[in-house]
Amino acid sequence: MNRGFSVHELLISLTVMGVVFGLTTHFALQQTRVFRYVDEVGRQRSQLEQITEIVRNVLVNVSPSTGELLVAQDSALEVRATIGTAFVCSGQPGRVVVPAPGASAGAISSAFLRSPAPGDRVSALFSDSTGATWLHLQVSSWPIPEGLCSVNPQIQATWSISTLEPTSLPPGTPLRFTRPLRLSLYRSSDNRWYLGAKDWNGEGGHFNGIQPVAGPLLGHEDDARSGLRFEFRDSQGEMIGAPVDGARVASVIVVARVSADSMTAVVRLTNAP
């Protein structure tokens, strides 16, 4: 005859099983918290990397010695950002003809992130025995489609762009088109802080509304605890105090902070004195 469990044995078994299940649940919750923490840390580090990379990409082609670093503050930068490069096909006083993007099936003859617009600056590079220098002109019209490029018949389409200055640029001159861009730490409508960007409206003569590009970050503070902080150094590595002379800046230290985590990047600028 099979013997069953007594009440005491059942109670002991249920107690042991309860302890085992309790311990299992406890460790499972701990593991879940660990995974959430690791995921949150990874997400924050990804945000910080994104922010420092955005600032690096904006600054990498900025030349302070030619006035392209317009504003340098602890939590805001304003620069002339590159929107396109090309060379002169032909030029007349107050007008320049350049290859249109994608006009050549071979080597790239022009590249534009955005089409030139009134108010943009076009810089022409001249080189001679004394060195290289930039001539700066202001774009006064939207591009107008033209025909072949006189210095390279393989280029089937060109743009004609007018400038305010009655300057004639020789064929083959390298050109660089720039437009003001502002990066800053700002508080959004959701009451959180982000890295925001404003692009320039040349026709209206003002910046467009700010748009969040990365974040959220910690809020603005007047010390190292700020969610985004810029520090500026000269060619000797010395810190430049406020108000910052943009022409002296040789490198920018970017510090982005999310909660207690932070990331620092150093961006060295071109043609710095």
C-alpha cells in the first residue's frame, strides 16, 4: 500500500518551494535591473558619442583665421559651415559658372549639401609664390541652369551664380560655399535640454527656428556640470577666456554630459593662426 505525504511534509515542501521561488524571483529581478542599467548606460554613451561627433563634423572644416568662427561661448557656437565645393568653369564680373552636382559621370567636379542661396558666402582660393589666400564674395541669387563647362566639355550641366561684388574669377579657381550655422544647448518645450541647431535664412536675414539634433542632456550651468560645454584654446594650447576672439582659436574642447556620465572630445580647427 503506497504511503502518502503527511501534513507536516507538505508544509515543509511548500515552504522550501516558496523559498526557492522567492530566491529565483529576486535574482531574476536583479538581472533585469542590471540589464536595464547596462542598456541605459549604452544609450547614454551613444547619445554622447552622437553629440561630440555632430560638433566635430561641424567644426572640422572651419577656419577661424578667415572669420568662420563667428560666436564662441561656453554653450553655443556659431560658424560658417561648408555647404558645397566646386571650381570655376567661367567667370564674369559679378557672376560665376560652376559645375552642377552630378553633371559629370567621371571624377566629382562639385558637391553640395544644399544649393547656394542669397546671403551665402563663396570663398575663392588663389595661390601664387607668396602662398595661398582666400577671396570672399557674397552670393546674391539662386543658381540658374547653364550649359557646358568651358574648361571641361565632359561636364554637361552648370550653374550660374551671381555675387554682390563685381569680381571676375578665373577658370579653374577652387570655390567653397558656406552658410551660418548655430549649435547651442537649449531647453525644449518638453522642459528637457538638447543640443539644438539653427540654420541661416539668407533671404529673411535671420536664423530659422532651433531644432533638436541630439539629447536630452543635463541642463545649462555656469560650471563643469553643464550638459554641454565648449572650451577654446589657442595654437599654444592656452585657454582663451571670455570674450573669445574667434580668430585665435586653434582647438575646441567639447564636453557633453548626460546624468553623471560625460564625454570629452578635442576638435582641432584648420588654418588657425
